[in-house]
Amino acid sequence: MESSQIFILISILVLAVIAVFVFFIKKNKKPKLTPLAGLAFGFVLAGIVFGDTRLIGYSLMGTGILLAVIDMIIKLRKKKK
């Protein structure tokens, strides 16, 4: 395995561990993953997978982060009302 493939594998494993903590550790509350947040997560994962081509990988990751920020803003506005 090349070093880039090892990095991708480690990144995916870390994201999987975080997902386990979010979904299974909090038993008293059900986490609500909005469709926009799910889409953002998918874009970030795609950016990691297609990271060999820097332009595509960074574009996908940037899109995912932008969607996550938009989702946070929408949630904060709904909470204030």
C-alpha cells in the first residue's frame, strides 16, 4: 500500500469511529442528521476517496464543509425563533 492509501484508510476509520460515538453513545437523545448534513458528510468522504487528484478532492471537501456550515446556520436560526 502506498502512503496516500494508508492515509485515506485511516481517515475513513476515524470518521467511522466518530459516527459510532455520535449515533450509539448518546442513548437518551436521537441524533437528527439533516439531509443537508448527510450530503455534506458524503461530499467530505468523496473528497477523501478522490484525494489523488487534488483539484477534485479539495473541491469536494470544500463543498462538504460549505454545506455543513450552511446547515449549522440554518439550525441556529431555527433555534433562535
